[in-house]
Amino acid sequence: MATYERFEDLPVWQEAAKLYEATDALLTARPPGISRSFADQLERATLSVSNNIAEGFERGTTNELLMFLYIARGSAGETRSMLCLLVRKPSLVDLKSKISNLTISAESCSRQLRAWAEALQNSDIPGTRYLNDNVRQREQRKKRADAAQQRLLDSLPPDHPLRRRPEA
């Protein structure tokens, strides 16, 4: 699993930033049929995705990160809901392709956030706030031991009972 030092490097944050930029471009054109309040809410929902990813990343505990990832995922859902309402408007039929692309981007954010949250829920590390040199060394030893075990398993013949079967 990749380790990121900055939230700006996270693929999900980059996707959320693209979602915001594309939504902003659509709303800047101010198509007729989109009220000012609807546009404002859509912009805030879209911006909330990247902002909550960033805030959770900077917090320092896994539980706080998880909380903000779920908030970001909720904002991605809110964005999708609003886009679904836009695509139903007959006056916006010419923008259907743009709205569809925004929906795909919001869905991508949601999927990435769900996968990241699931991985974090299965993590033993409580967060960077709790990391010290002893914990880091213990994690490195565990990774090395796991890698050595995997190399050993990979060196066994395919029919060896210790080899994991793909369906197992």
C-alpha cells in the first residue's frame, strides 16, 4: 500500500479536485434553469469532498480520518443526487454529457473513499499521532516478516498444502 506525505498527492483528493473544477466550470456558465441557491449548494457539496479528505488526512488519528472520509463520501453522494436532479431537467438536455461526466467523477470519489475507509478499518495503527520510533520499528519488522513469509510460500510447489489456493 502506498504511503502519502501530503493530501494533495492522494489520487482520491486529485479526483475530488477535478470534480470541483469541472463543476465550477459548469456553474460559471450559469445555464438557465439552475437557480442561484441550487448552484451554491452544488458548489458547496462538491467542494466539501476534497476539503473533508484534506481535513481528515491532517488530523492524525485513524478514527478522525475515517470520520472525515465518511463525511466526504456523503458529500460525493449529495453531489451525485444534485446532478441526477439536473439531468432530469428538460432545459438542460444540452448539458447531459457534461453532467454525466461529473456524475462519473463523483462516483469514482465515492468508490475510492469506501475502499480507503475499509482498509483503515482493518488497520492496527491508531494514527500518526500515536506513532513513535518503537511503533514504527515494530511495523517495519512485521512488514519484513510478512514479506519473508510470502516469499517462502511463493517458493513452494503449486500443489504444496501450505500454498493458498486462489479460491481460498
